[in-house]
Amino acid sequence: MSKILIRGAQVLGGEPQDVLIDGETIAEVGTGLSAEGATVVEADGKVLLPGLVDLHTHLREPGREDSETVLTGTRAAASGGYTSVFAMANTFPVADTAGVVEQVYRLGKESGYCDVQPIGAVTVGLEGKKLAELGAMHESAAGVTVFSDDGKCVDDAVIMRRALEYVKAFGGVVAQHAQEPRLTEGAQMNEGIVSAELGLGGWPAVAEESIIARDVLLAEHVGSRVHICHLSTAGSVEIVRWAKSRGIDVTAEVTPHHLLLTDELVRSYNPVYKVNPPLRTERDVMALREALADGTIDIVATDHAPHPHEDKDCEWGAAAMGMVGLETALSVVQHTMVDTGLLTWAGVADRMAHTPARIGQADGHGRPVSAGEPANLTLVDPAYRGPVDPAGFASRSRNTPYEGRELPGRVTHTWLRGRATLVDGKLQ
Amino acid sequence: MMRHLISAADLTRDDAVLILDTAEEMARVADRPIKKLPTLRGRTVVNLFFEDSTRTRISFEAAEKRLSADVINFTAKGSSVSKGESLKDTAQTLEAMGVDAVVIRHGASGAPYTLANSGWIDAAVINAGDGTHQHPTQALLDAFTMRRRLVGRDTGLGQDLAGKRVTIVGDILHSRVARSNVDLLHTLGADVTLVAPPTLVPVGVEQWPCEVSYDLDRVLPKSDAVMMLRVQRERMNAAFFPTEREYSRRYGLDGERMARMPEHAIVMHPGPMVRGMEITAEVADSDRCTVVEQVANGVSIRMAVLYLLLGGNEPAVTHTRPTTERPAHTVLSDEEK
């Protein structure tokens, strides 16, 4: 593999530096590096980050290849600056056996656009009744370390306790989709002022908060770590903050859309805003931003959830829940966190690469940008401004809530172990 | 006047008063031997009902026929919809047949809004009830009934409901009738109080332009109209209240409670009534109960809405000043003028 010289990039937003990639590795970081024998990428005014890591992606394969495949999903990931994604288990069949997780892992290897680390289901068929063979999935070629029934909550307290305990044997972590099922029967949107007016079934904040409260206490009791998926309310932030202050081993993620959008958008009855957990209020959005800034929320995860057009081109009640997010995540984070002064680019690298890689044990990802490290990198033009155009997405699906919205920042290059997957915004 | 009727909240005071006044004109047609106007001759209206509702559908159908529209009734049961056809395809199929207006009843809140705003079709959309969201023609017919009874049939013309005190009792949480009425009555200047067990009041109600009370007996003496909503027995199984008997005792309207209302106050119900649950037979059959009038008024209101949305700006009914009840009106349709 040849050499690549990234010239004059602001590494993690710092002073301009040159970064030389040799083969799969970062060979040198400094100023005035020789370009001899190297392809030069001029990075004036651009920010260089470690390749992003998404702990929460729905790649839909196997089973719903009409909405996304591992190949199209990883192309979308590379477009968005990601070099590693964790594929959620709610496929058809469910990723609850070594066979299914190995299939997804193999498809990821074949795609070549980014590393795919399958997440295993906690319970058989995501039904919350019986533990899946967690150990077998861990020992498989896929080496699963993150387990989640995402899309459904592990609501049985005993099953959750057992899962938290069991995965300690091999250092795994359970990622909880916190949604008390009885409190959210028929739920269509955040329960509050807007739902009362629109006559849509309410998804109360307490349905999330009560599960998080229970699970951090369970984690404390059995001495396990727990990860909270897509935390969405101000109250959840308070509970996680309290748990961390007690020394409980809890981590939490927030999605880009929960950092920006509110339930006021549902007044349009446009199903592109239908998502689970639902869009909350302005107060929640502000609390989530603050919590991401102060580290109460550890990471940003996309919950990239592709759906075919027909599943969104219908009345609200019949529409599927979810939004694509891989290709807009960094722009939304720049808009809501960097441009507002809440987070530096080094902070972005921490929340979107270092820490998600650490939580998911994604070897070789989320590493410092320094000599000897794997060349998993992403280059961002933070000065770019432009409307989101879903027609240009690499994802097979177009269900973005940002169509036509002006967002800052654009990923121009992505390198996966020294191989360019994205050059000047074009997939390679 | 707007192109669609989706929500009572979309109506201005003047829009609403115009509809009520037009409905009074339409009501005169019902008093004639031949209850028909040529206004919508050659126009096609489809009644697109995804939810069973015989009462509302028949009311719309009567209104459409009295305006001489061609009427197509489409019910979801046994149709292509039950075979998985989408709302979009159903709507486009109907539009391809040359429909001028779609009257839609749908179980999903927002379906009429989506139909009107998605670009799927060009026809005017009239919401005949969507999920637990809105039922604007019901609110209009209720306001019409109140104006007639509390202000007067002739003296009410051009008037709103300023200062009238309206109490709405029952399952507010699941009621599109309550939502529509709160919006419209507020626009018309009435003071609304909702009465229900706390379990049947939505979270977020504090932003509605009305009062909320859990105590029916305290509100009754201060009510000009009391609207009882149907309470479905299934709600009991979802723990909204302990038993039917307890609900009736606390929130049902019986003769004794009715006696606490002011002399002039009326009892309303959108139907169908569950006698013995929210209302006793004694109240339902009393002179103060307007349930049958509401049905008749529903036809007039729906005629007015269809006429105003489809008929253009020409008067539907022209007449010399209505000093008497003489049916001496000259009727002219758009084409004839």
C-alpha cells in the first residue's frame, strides 16, 4: 500500500499538522513532512478526527434487504466518516445465535467500507423470556461483546439481572433499550402538550426513566456495567448523573436527532419524524446537549434505522419508527455541540470515536491520531454549509428528518486502515 | 374560506359564524316538501370510511344528496384496503375517478391532514373524525345547536357563543369530539370546563383553552350546556376507572343532577348514548336533551361545509328577509346564476 500525506489538517481541531499514512498505519505526525512518494491530500482548514465509531446501527441484513444491506449500510457509514459500526440484532432472523452474528460479521468483512461488529440479542427472538446463547456468540468468529434487544426492552427484571451478571464472565456489556412496555402501549409520540392536541398515543418520559433507574440499581447490585441506548429525556440524564456519582458502571448514548429535533415537528404528521424513543421537548434537547458536554452522556450513537419509502409515505399511525443517521450525524453534532461552543473537536473525537470504541471494545478504533496507530481517520470540512439532499445518500433508504435543512460540515475523506473509502466526498 | 376542513382549530371566528349562518339557511331547506338544492349538481363526493360509523356517514350522505352531489360510499371493510392497500393508493384511485371532495373517517389521528397535505390528491378533504384527534363537523353542529337553544334561531344569526358556559363530561382522553369542541367553543367565545376522572384527562391538557374539574356537581349549576360523552365499557378493563357503577355515580348525569343545572341549560350528547352509564333514560328522554336535534342539525352543518368548500362564493339559498317561515325562497345554483 502506498503512502498518503494529509497536509495541514487541524488534528482534533488543533494547530495544522501533517499526517503521513504508510500502509495501514500512521507513520508520522508533525509539520513540514516530506511528500516524497506519497499521495497528497491538502487539508487546509479541515479537521482530522479518528474514524468515527457507531455503537448503534441497524444494517437490516439479513431479512430487510429492501431497506438496507451490510454493503449499503457500510457505504453510508464511510460517507459519514465512520470506520466501525455495531450492527443491532433485530434482523430476520434475529441475531441471537453464533450463526447469524457470524454471517453479519462476514458480510462486513466482504464490504470493505468499514468494520462491522455484530451485536448479539440478549434474549431468544428478542422476546425477553429466555437468554440467548451469549457465550457462544462471544466465542464465535464475530467475537460479540455488546448484547442488546434494541427495539424492545429487556423488561423482565430477573432476565435483565441475569444478563448483566452472565456477561461478566467474558467482559460483555448489555445495552438496554429503556422502554417500559405497559406504559407505552399504543405509543406514537412523546406524551405531553403536543400529543394531547394531536390525539396521538403518548410515550411518557417515565417509561424510559423508570427502566434506567431500575437498571442502574441492578448493575450496582450485581457489580456489572450497563449501557443505556438512545437516552432521550432530561429525567434520564438526572438518573444517569446520580448513578455515576455513586460510582455505578453505567454509560449512555444520545442520538443526533435527539440533540436537535423536538416533538413540535410532529404537528406536521409527517412520519419522517416518527422515531423510537420519540422526539421530546426543547427542555429535553437542551438537557441532552449539556449532558453530552459534561460527560454524563458518554457518546453519540446514530440509531441509523433505514426504512423503505412506502413505510413512511402513509398516515402517521401506519408508519414505521426510525430515521437514517449515519450520513448526517457529524453535521448535526457540529451544529448542536461544536458551533454552539459546548464541545471542542477533541470532545467530538471522544464522544464519537474514543469512548464508543472503548465501550464496545472495537480494537484498533478510536485510537489517538499519532505515529504507530492504525490509520482509521476521517477528514471534515467544518466550513461547509449546505442543505441535506437525501438523493445523494449512500444508504438504500431516504428516511431522513433533515431533507432540505441547512447543516454545517461535510466529511470529505475517510480512511479504513490506510485505505481511502471516501475521497472528496466520493465513495471509493 | 379554506380548501379543506381538517381541524376545528383551523377555523377563525368569522369562518365558524359563516358556517353556522349558512347552516341556518340550509336548515330551511329541510322544512320544505322537497328537501333538495341543485348546488352541487355534477360534483362527486366520496365518503371514505375506514372506521365503522353509520351515523356520521348517513349524515354526510344526506347532506350531499340534498345538495344534489353524486355520492360514492367507500367503506374499508371488504375493500382493497383490507387486502393491504395503502391510504395513498386508495385516495389516488378515487381521485382518478374524478372526485371533487373526500369525506374521510379514519382510525389514525392525522390521516385526513396527511391526505390533504401530502400532494397525493387535489380534491377537497373533509375530516369526518380521525382517531382521537378531531371531528370538526361534530363541533360545528354542537355549536349550532347551542346557538339556536341559548341565543336563538334568528337572533343568533351573525352571533357567536360569547360568555356561554359549556361543560364537557366524560372520556376526554380518547375523544376527538372533546378536542374539536374545546377548539371551536374557545374561538366562539364560550367558556369551557372539562369534567372527567383524572385518568381520562390527557397529560398536556393544561395548555388547552379551558378549565378542568374532577367534580361534576360543582360545575353543573354554572353550566349553560352540559355535553355528555360516551364512555366505552372497555376502558374499565384498562383501569381508567374501577367499575361502571362507580363511573356512573361520580360522572353520570341523572335526573337529580340535571335538576342542579340552571333552568335554561341544555343536555347534549354526540351519540351513541350508553343509557345507564353516562346518562340515565330520564335525562336522555327529557326536553332539555338535544340529542335528536343534534342529529338533524348535523345534516344542515354538513350541507353548509360542503357548500362553502365546493360551491364557491355564490349564495346557496337566496330569499327575501326571513320575516316569516313562508317557504318562498328562490333557489339558484352556481350554474344558473
